[in-house]
Amino acid sequence: MKSAYELAMERLAKSDPDAGRPVSAGQKARLAEIDRVYQGKIAEREIFLQKLFEDALSARKFDEAEKVRKQIASEKARFAEERDEEKERARRGFGSAKT
């Protein structure tokens, strides 16, 4: 009898036959570059928004601070999603139009 993990892996292999394909050295380099670019984008945006957050807190504008905190989380999630999409394109060998 197969485990749930084995069954899930079989379903994944059927739905995405390229999933098990090894990644080339060029693709590995591209994936690392994508990670670096998006880490920089996230850090840049987080520094800017963190300053706004701290200013709002020091001015006791708690509603504004909460909005900024939510914006930080939202933008980090958006950048992570963009990064993952770009990495998937790189894995499939389609290159990138972004960054």
C-alpha cells in the first residue's frame, strides 16, 4: 500500500511531467540571480515602509501604523509571488521579461 506522500507525488508527476527534470547550471545561476534581485526589492521597500511605520507610531497614529504594517506584509507577499513566478519560468527555460 502506498503512503499519501507517494500518491501525491504520483499525481504531481502526472500533472507536471517537467517537475522531476534536473536544473542546469545556467538555470541555477538564473534562479540565484532572481533570488538576489527580489531580496533587494523586498529590502528596499521594507526599509521605506518601516520608516513610515515608525513615524506613525511615534506620532501615535495607530490606525496609520496598522495600514503601513499591512502594506508591508502585502508587498512582501506580492514580491514573493512575482519571484516564484519568475523562478518557475526560469526552470521551464522561458527566460524573463521582468527584473
